[in-house]
Amino acid sequence: MSLTNELAKLGADIDDALQRFMGNEKLYIRMLGKLPKAVADAEVISHFESGNYDAALTNAHTLKGVMGNLSITPLYKAYSDAVALLRESKPNEAKIKIDEILPLQKDIIDCIEKYN
Amino acid sequence: MKQTILIVDDMEINRAILAEGFGDDYNILEAENGHQAMEIINSTENISAVLLDLVMPEMDGLGVLHRMNKNGKISQIPVFIITAADSAQMMMDAYNMGAVDVISKPFMINFLKCRVGNIIELYRRRNDLESIVDEQVKRLNKYNQSLVEILATLVEFRDCESGEHVKRICGLTEILMTAVSDMFPEYHLPKHEIDKIVSSSVLHDIGKICIPDAILNKPGKLTKEEFEVMKQHTVMGCQILTNIPDVMDKAIYNYSYDICRHHHERWDGRGYPDGLKGDEISIWSQVVSVVDVYDALVSPRVYKDPFDHETSVKMICGGECGTFNPKVLEAFNSSIDKIKAYRIQAD
């Protein structure tokens, strides 16, 4: 079992990612190695709890871009939805979207860290 | 030599993806917020493109565009917005502030490289063309000015002068016009306009080509009738200029025409050909009047020996050569040392 195989099982679109990275799997894996720190740096949920929705929006927007570039499709979709809801001033619905994918995000981060 | 790209994104992972994608073909600079980006943009020459995230801490992408508009860099460096596009308004704002392209995350690195590379190449060709055109315009202006000077010098040789008078008029006009402009705000002119006036002053006597030798080179005092013919050189000069408008640019043509016609007008209305009075006479024609009289006084002529500098200044300021604008005379007096030094150097 390889990292990309495991991530594919967790919903990552590996074909799409490799196309994005010019077929360079090594480069893709190196960039995946940076994802745990990126997620930690742009933590979203605590900002909902403190009511700082601007910070929640900024970080959700950041992670949307990162997940998109790495083709982690379910997380990309969840952060996209959360950003749209925050822009529509619907923080509660946005928080639900994030809460829903946090377990999957944890699995993905754990998986990457296992190979780091 | 590799060209340089600046990548601006607060997320290291995004910078790393772009740096990996572009690193083989370009030198890469990185900034993690707008402030750092502006420091690099302002201190680094020859950045070929900026890849700019919109949402960042400290200063965001729109802030960077705003500052690049203020310092003019936006017209020199193509800026690509790379964003997880979720606000149409922000993207529109970025375009309106001069971004050349907005690229949505997630992106395909190959396509991105093509889009960025194409625009960099377009900018490079544009910059090359601009410098070629600048160089050609400079050369053309130089040729035109040479042509104008040749014309003026030919006229002067007929006047039994060496051709130095027209060159001295240029130097003296520059000194006095600058002094008038600096001392009197109502006559202030920017340096580039003064340069045009200086170039134009060379043609002030071109109409003398139409004056018969017997009058132009008469050693003694002219009769009343002869003087009437001599006065025609102002009007004839303008007629010559109207036949060669394309030799010089429009502004120099206009200054030349005005100076040619009015450099013998006087402040009290007793000059010629139109009898203009006071500020009806343009300030540049007033300036050329004074320096033309000064140079005529200090130079030998067929009809007189040269006066020394001090006597010439006294004659001008004492009204012996007609009445001049008191402000121009004040500027003339304040520039006496420069004028004398220029005159000595020209001799």
C-alpha cells in the first residue's frame, strides 16, 4: 500500500492531482508532506467558537485553495461550501460543514504523517 | 539569463507548488504577505511577473495592486492573481486594478506556465519595442534640431557672422528663461518647455535670408526706408516657417513662429512688427529680445565695434535699446555673472 493508494481510498483524486503536477508523483508526495502544517496553520473551527467569522473565512478560503491544488476532493468541496456559506453570513451552517469533515481530515493528515 | 518571478502567498505549500513548477525556467523570489512583496518589488530590478494571492494577512493582494498602481510598477510588471476564486467582486476589482489575468485554484501547473510565459514574452517584446521607438524618436529629434541649426547658421553666414551668434542665443536664452521661470511664478515653465524654447530661439533671425545684401551688410546706419525693409525679417521668417512645418515638432514650431515674429517687440508697444505691448508679448519672445540685444551689443558688427559687458548691461537696463519688462530685466541682472561667464566661455 502506498500513500497515494491510501489517499485515493480516502477520496483524493490522484489522477487529477498527477495531471496537476505534470505527472510528477514525487513532487506531489513532497507537497502532500506539507499539508499537516498547512492545516494546523490555517485552523478554522476555533474561530467559529470565538465568533471570529472573518478569520474563519480567511482560513477556510486558504484551505480551499490548498485542498484544491492537492486534489483532496472531499475536503476541497467542504471548504468551498463553508466559504460560500460564510460569505452569505450563515456561520452556523458553515460550521456544520466543517464539523462534518473534521474526522476525514484527521484520517488524511494521520495517513500523510505516517509516510512523512 | 533566467527571468525572475515573484510568488506571493501566505501558505508555504502554495508557494512551494508554484516554485517547483516554475523553478526550472525562472529565478524564484517568495513573499508571504503584501508588505514583503512590496519590499521586493521596490528593491528588485527586472521582475518579469508577480504571481499574487488575494487573501493574505497584513496586506492582501488588492493592497499590493493598489500600491503598484501608485508607484507605476503595474504598467511594467504583469501581475497574475492566483486565488481560490470565490468572490466575483474581488476578481473584478483585481482586473480593474491592472491584473493581467486571474487564475483559479486549483490550477494545472502546465497551463499556468503557458499563460504566464506568454504574457512575460508579450511584455518583453513590448518593452523592446518601446526602447527602440524611444531611441528612434531621440535620433529623429536630434536630426531635426541639427537641420534647424544648419538653417539658422546658413542665414547667419550671409549676415557676415560666423554662426556663433545663434549658438550663443541658445545658451543665453536658457540662462535667462530659467531665471525668469524660477523668480516669477506667473512665468514659471517646466524644464522640458524651457528646452523647447531654447531649441526654438535658434531660428529667431531666419527671415534675414530675405533681406537684400546691401541692407543686411550695410556698414553704416540704415535709412528710414532701409530700416522698414529690415523690419520685414520678422514677418518673412514666419512665412519661411509656414512652408516647413514638418521639419520640427509642433511645440517647437509654435515657439519658433512666435519668437521669429515678436523678438523685436518692446514692453512699451514701440517695437515691431505688431506693436504688441506688455504681456501681449509672450515671455519667451521677451527673453529672446533681451539676449538678442545683449549679444548684438557685445559682438562686433559691420556697422559698429563691440561694447564691453558692463556697458552693454548698462545700455539695456538704462533703456537705450528700447523698453523691456522690468521682471525680465530683474532676472537678467540676477543672472549677470552666469551670462558673463557664458559669454567668456563662448568666446
